[in-house]
Amino acid sequence: QAKRLADTAAKTGFDVDLLVASAGLGLRSVTELAPTYAATFARGQLDSVATTTEDAAVWWNGLPHTAAAVPDVPSIWVVSESYATAMRDQLAILDPANALVFGGASDTPESVRVRSDRNLRAALGGTVTSLNTRMAIRWLEIANGSAPSSTDVRQAWVAWARDARQPETYDRRPLPDATIRILIQEMRAMQPRLSKSVALRNLRPSGIACEQRRFSGLFEE
């Protein structure tokens, strides 16, 4: 989806410089070579680098960044809540005339922020993980070469989103890990080559709730 975003920007007339926000290496060009590392701002993971907002910001500010946004050049930032919290100082000084932040966190300035909207998933497709990026792609498609942060484009987005929204409803029942393991074993007994993604798709229509990361761990076990 990041490649799609860059391609969409290029097709609508922009000279694209694609950057990646890395919890291990900072802000860098996607073309740079980098060593392997284990670090994330997502909370509760083995590789989490911070447990508080303050610690995340300190960690981010101390990383060896090799790229930076140019103030007078249009920029689009696609960041999850945990990364936006770590990058808050950088996002706080973005110019609303040139920058947009898709996703973001509560302390991301509203003047640049485009909040995640799960009710657009039916129109945009994909998973919740890719929603911010898909929103940015659609925004650029609507802009069609105009300045992405312009008032006209914002108004066009509001009009499109109003018609595209479809409320998501959740009526799945949670089950303990032991029960999920048994269901996985039963599915794999019938289909030994069953993939993890297909197994999860098979599980969800039955009305069972299981978050993707949790299911992935149980499937690997």
C-alpha cells in the first residue's frame, strides 16, 4: 500500500520521495540500506522500546535520522497512533498549508490531521492496519494533482467520505485460547496445507472473535 501511495502521488504529478519511520533507525529514505534490528513503538511487544509517551518521544528524538521533511514541500505522513505519539515533536511543527497526517494521535495538531475512519473500510477495502494508507491514496486520487492540503480538496474529501461511510458492526463472541487452538487443529486436520490467513478467514464468518495477532500466535504454536 505504501508503494501504491507513492505511485498515486507520482501519477498525479508529484516528484516523490518516500520515507520510512523506523523505531530502530529513525526517519530515513526507503532507498537506504539498513541493518536488521528489533524495535517498535507498538506497546506490549517483546521489541517495544518504550512504555510511556514521554519515553517514546525521547527515544525517537535520539535516533540517527538521515531524512527530514522540507517545510515548503507538500508532505503526507501515514502514522499509527503509537508512532505519532513518539513523533509528536516533529508532527507538531508541520505546516498545515503543506502537510497532512493520516492517522495520528490525540496530540497531533487537528490542522494537519486526518483521523482514521473505520467506517470507510467497506469503500477502501483492506485491513485496519492498512486503512490510513488507503485513505491517503484515496485523498490523492480526489486531489488529482491539486495541492493535497487545499481547502477545496478537504471539502471534496468530506463530501466523498460522507457518501462512502458504512458503519461497521461487531457481533462476534470471544473464545479462550484453548478453544481457538482446537478449532485450528480441526481445520488443519481437514486441510494440512491450510495457510494462516485462510484459516482466519474461515473462522470469522462463524461469529468467533479473534484478533489477527492473537490468532497468528496460536496458529504458529
